[in-house]
Amino acid sequence: MLIIKLFFSFLQVGMFSVGGGYAAIPLIQNQIVDTYHLMTLAEFTDLITIAEMTPGPISINSATFVGTQLAGIPGAIICTLGCIIPSFIICLSLAYVYYKFRKLGGVQTILGALRPAVVALIATAGMSILLLGLFGAETGFQLANIRYIELFLFIIGFIALRKFKANPIAVIFGTGIIGTSLYYVF
């Protein structure tokens, strides 16, 4: 029963995640954490973090990691297929339609209208992960519960990426080393 539930959950994610892998994260969270309560938000965030660091598309990595965590190798295969099948069929269909009708103005208008929704989905996923990292709570973020080491690492990483245009991989490893050192000391 769990395998079937996972397949249909990721089939929905694959069908409705417009805008790439990061847009799929809130949909996966809704299915796995909110609707079926198969994981806590903290467990889900840990899996998303691993999926981000692993080479490949984040939505497929997330599906594979969630499937492995919940149902082993069969779960990983089922979740990955559930995530890929709709995208494959939709991409083939849209490619045919786009190449046939790409010169029509309505097609460009529809694509332009989807951009704000994709940005909102990505921002929502980022904010939920940021708040969980800074406050460590799944519900009820209180300023008194702020994690100062994580806040420090976020600020350092943000400045390194935005102002100094540092390599994101170097920032990940650097903040990991600094964070480990700070947690060892404190």
C-alpha cells in the first residue's frame, strides 16, 4: 500500500511541478509531510539538503531519497518513475505543440504568465527551509528560539555568494567546516 501511495504522490508531483526541480520541493513536502505524514519536516529538510548536494536534478534526487528512506530500493524506483513519467509524457506533447505553434503570440503570453508562479513556488520552498534552519521548529517560529550559529553561517554564505561571487561548492564546504568547528567548540 505504501508503494502505491508513494507512486501516486510522486506522479502528482511530476504532473504539477511546473518550473523545474526547486518548484517541486513544496509539492513533495505537501504530499510526504503534510498530507500523508510519512516524514517530519526536519527529516524532509535533511533529505532535501542531501538531494541538493547530490549531482543531478533535485526533484529526481528528492524522489529517490524519499523513496529509499520510506520503502528501500523498490520505493526509490517507484518514486523516481512516478516523478519522471508525467514529465516525459508532458515534455514530448509540449515539444510537439510548441514546434507546431511557436510563432503564435498566445504561446509566448502563457509562458510569460507562468514565470511569477514558478518564482513564488521556489521562494516558498526556500523560506520554509531557511526558517526551519534558523529556528529549528516545524511550527511556531519564535525570535527567542533563533539559532545563532545557523544565522551566522547563513549571513556569511549569503555575503560570499552575492558580494564576492564565491563558488557555491566552496561556500557549502566552507560553511560546513565552520559550522562543524563552531558546534565542536560550543
